Amino acid sequence: MKIYGNPFSTCTRKVLATFAEKGHTPDLVVIDLAKGEHKSPEHVARQPFGQVPALEEDGWRLYESRAIIRYLDTVLSGPALIPSDARGVARMEQWISVESANFTPGAMKIIYQTVFGRWRGQTPDMDKVSEGRAQLIRALDVMDRALAESEFIAGDQYTLADICFLPYLEYLEAGDEGDTLATRANVSRWWTAARARPAWQKAIGK
Ligand SMILES: N[C@@H](CCC(=O)N[C@@H](CS)C(=O)NCC(=O)O)C(=O)O
């Protein structure tokens, strides 16, 4: 099984963290986004939107990071990252949807300005940062209330839902948004524990 991705990409990091939690090392083929390798015909054949990550196994291809991590949890040995009961699965799916629909759009508005833009030597557009923060805070407040009731985002088990949030939290922290996280006590407790997990540290190359 090969993963075509980039170690700095948020969506690739979800996949790398899943491999690490399961105790496996991925066969990562690095796609250089700066060189536009993700738009090459070879890569577009794997991922028709010209994005990373993409999985290839015995000629079978799969794209979309959240679909890939569900597949990995099913086929790889190691600790289960999907609950075994119907309500647990539904709760995990609820939070993965919140991550993609409510949390990530605001988070990425901030990250594009304060992290990726800075890497390119650009000055952050603070209006866009404020717009992103307003969206992000709505999601974080909902998460904070849920995390007052449980250790992990979807309950008492560490699941794919937790993993889905981590790449964005990592870049928010790096992009000076640490206070937005730290002032939400339950989010802060959860994020502090999650980022210290050896699997996450491995996923980010530490
Ligand atoms: N929904 C896709 C999103 C993939 C995505 O946005 N990947 C980014 C890197 S994290 C990318 O390839 N960006 C380059 C581009 O869109 O041209 C997934 O979850 O896999």
C-alpha cells in the first residue's frame, strides 16, 4: 500500500497519524506541492482534484483523507479507532462532520494567512484572520461543551474523529492562535493530551 502525500499537508497528516496509532509505518511517496507535482497527469489519475493524499494498493485507488483513514482502521491490525457499537460510530461520524463543515473552514482561513502565507513571505490579512476566528470560535465553543462531558471528542474512546482535528490544531497553535485554544479549558485539556501522543508526534515528524 502506498500513500501519495506531503508531510506538511493537513490531510496527509490525518493519514500518517492513523498509521502511527495502529502501529504501522506508511510507504509515503512525497508529492512536492511547491513544484506542482499534485497537478501532474500521474497524480491526477490517482486524485482527480489534484490534491493529496491518495492511496494505492494493488492497483486499487482511494482518495479523500477521511475515507482513507476509515479504510486504514478497518484493514490494518492495531488498536481500533472506530467504536464497535452503532451509537459510538454515529457519534464519531457526527464529530468528523463537525470537523469538516464547522471547524475546518474557519481554521483554514486563519492557517492560510498566519502559517502558509508566512512561509511564502506574505503578510497576513488580518480581516481574513478575524473572519476565520469568528467561524472557528463557534465550533470551538460547541466542542468545549462536549469535552466537558468526555475525555475525547466522541466519548471515552480515542477515535478517528480526534485525529481529524489535530492537523488544524497544530497549525493554529503555530500561527499564534494558542490563546484561542488555551482559553477553552476542555479543548485545551484535550488538545494538550492529544498532541503529546507518540503517534501524533511521529505524524508531524518529531
Ligand atoms: N477533501 C480532501 C482535501 C485534500 C486537500 O485539500 N489537500 C490539500 C493539502 S492538505 C491539497 O492537496 N492542496 C493543494 C490543492 O488543492 O491544489 C481530503 O480530505 O483529502
